[in-house]
Amino acid sequence: MLATVAIAQLINLSLLAVLPRDPPQTVPIRALAQAIQTRNEAALTFSLVPVAPTSRANEPAPIERMRLLLADELGRNPEDIVLRVTATQGRRFVELYPRDGRGAPEPALLGHFQVAIRQGDGWVVAEPRARSPFDTREKLFMLLFLVSAFIMLPVAWLFARRLAKPFEQFADAAERIGRDPRALPPRVNGPEEVERAAEAVRQMQQRLQAYVVDRTQMLAAIAHDLRTPLTRLSFRLESVDGPERDRMRADVAEMEAMVKATLGLAKADNAPTERQRLDLGSLVEKVVDELAETGRAASSDVQETLVVDGDQLELRRLVSNLVENGLNYGGKVHVRVFSDGAYAVADVEDEGPGIPQAELEQVFEPFYRLERSRSRETGGTGLGLSVARSIARAHGGDVELSNRRSGGLRARLSLPMAPPRTPGAGNTR
């Protein structure tokens, strides 16, 4: 709308540019003589100079005739009068005709001029007083355009803000869903098109949530059903003798651990969560201190207070998975917490062998384990990183892996920082 106002004004100015300009100012000789005699300073300016401003040599005949007429009106010797005109007058002899068409035409000066009159030892120079900046029609129109633009701009700004408000609500709703997929976006009030788009987003969110719930429930049901045959298989292994018994028992134990981890993941996904404002640095320090008390080589460096909106149990599980993963593979872990723009960042750095570049993304897939970590004692179930990224993305953040130049692996957790608390606002859900 502001651009529309500006374009409209430019169109008006363009139309003004093609209009004919005001004719130059004309001053009748008789009226000029009266103004000089009465020293009318409202119409003329007067200044005293020692010499005449110009010479009368080669003076055009029309201008000489004007000078003689002016000298006659003033009752002065023509030698005591010097008339200087501009290119507007040129060499023309200008006459003004009465508007009613009656009477004889009257000689007049066109445009700007100077009249020098001998006065004792010096000369008095009279010339038209400069016009007001808004005397001409073009300048007056320009002033009106500017005034109208300044009057219209606040109105246009209010209308633009009114039209933009529904889009801001829509953007806030989308951002809230990005931070918490389970959050209910506020209803957007605005034009029909915006309300339809907001309703489409709400329906899409409900379908996605139903899809995730269905898949999670199906996964939980499969994992639950697998526990029964695994239990029967464990009992049958007791009657088996020979060197294969221990290996078979280890495979069954590994499958039971995977089933248990799958059921835990499904239970966590279906459980309702309570979002609240948390200090990411304090949460990291608690996790690291608890691991350090058990003799693990874990340390932390928190540079500032970084508040995020999230579920405390889920975020604690997320940080624990990353730190324990670094301890299992790297032996020693250091966690550094800092801010990066609008995000709170926690870098979990270990001193292990790192991960091949081609597998930095594959390790986030469920049950994926590196070739060197096939055993359950070292490789786990293969769900730790998958769960960590799932929790981070559910909070509007992410987890990324990269190999450090000095050796080891860096797991970077980034979470959007919570907006400033407004007066009277409580915990968000």
C-alpha cells in the first residue's frame, strides 16, 4: 500500500511535468515607474552601487525604447537610466493588452530585469523581489502533493498493518508448530484466504499427528508381540548344550534390548509432554556432573544463561544420549554451551576415532550401527542418536555430527531460544 501511494504521487508529478509552465512575470513600464518613485520595497529591492551594472553600448533598439519610456515616466534624463534585461525579454518589445480589450496596449518588461538610476555619485539599482518558493503553479502543486502524501502515509500504514496482522499470526502459528509439533496453533482472524490457509495447516497437523501415532502404536505392538517368542526362545536355550549356546544367548539378549528400547521410544512418543522454560546450560551441567560422579571423563563449559522452551525429561534424555554416546566411543567428553544467533547450542566433543564422512547421516537411522560396533556392549541398540535427533527436531532444533580437525567427533545440538517472557505469561504447553 505504501508503494501504491508512492506510485500514485509519481504519476501525479509526471502529469504535472507535461503541463504548460506559467508565463514569465510581466511588469508594465508605468507600474514600474510608480514602484520606483514610491520606493515600493514589497515589489522591488533597492541597492546602492558606485557604478552602473552594465554599459549601454550596442543596446538593442527595443530595449533602448523601453529605457526611454521609463526615463520619461520617471522624469529623468535618459542618460541617467540603465536598463538590463535577461534572455527572457531578449530583443523584443513587449506590450500588454487590457483584458477587456479596451484601451491602447501598454509597454512592459518580461521576466527578470535591473534598472539602475543615477543618484549623485552612485547608482541605485532596483530589481524585482524574488518570488516566494511556492508562487509558481508547479511549486504550489509540488507542495500540495507532498502534503497529501504525508497525510496519506499514516493512513496507508495503519491499513497495511491491519492487513499484515493475520499473516503475522499465521507465521507465529507455523513457528510454534515448528517448535512443538503437539502445540495447538492459535486461530487466525483475517481475510478468508488467510483463514482457509490456517485451517489447512491445522488439518495437516492433525493428520500428521494421527499418522505418527498410528505408526508408533504399530511399532509398539510389533515390539510387544516379539517379547513372547523371545521369552520362549530364552527358555529353550537352557536345554541346549555346546559352544553355540553362548552366542545364541547373546543374540537373544540383543534382540530383547532392541525390543525394550523400541517400546521405550514408543511410550515416550505417545506420552503427553509439558513444555516449560529451561536453562540449557544448567541441564547440561547436571547431566555431566552426574556422569562425572560415576568416574566417567566428562566436563562442561557453560558461557551464559540460555533459556529454551521444552520438556525437561525429553531434553535431559537428549543430552544424556549425546554425552553417553561420546563417552562410549571416545572415552572422554567435553560439552561447550553457547549462543549462536537465535539458537542455544551445545557442542558435545569426544576424543574418539570419529565417523567416516559417508556415514555421518546414516548413524541417525534407527538401529544403524557402525561396522566396528556390532556388539551390544559397545554399539548399543542403535537408537540413541535417532532418539536424540527426534527429540531435538520436535523442539524446533536439530542434532548434527561432524569430525573435528584435531580428532574426535562433535555432536552439535541446537535449540531455538525461548522468546522473552511477557508480563503475566506462564509456562507454554
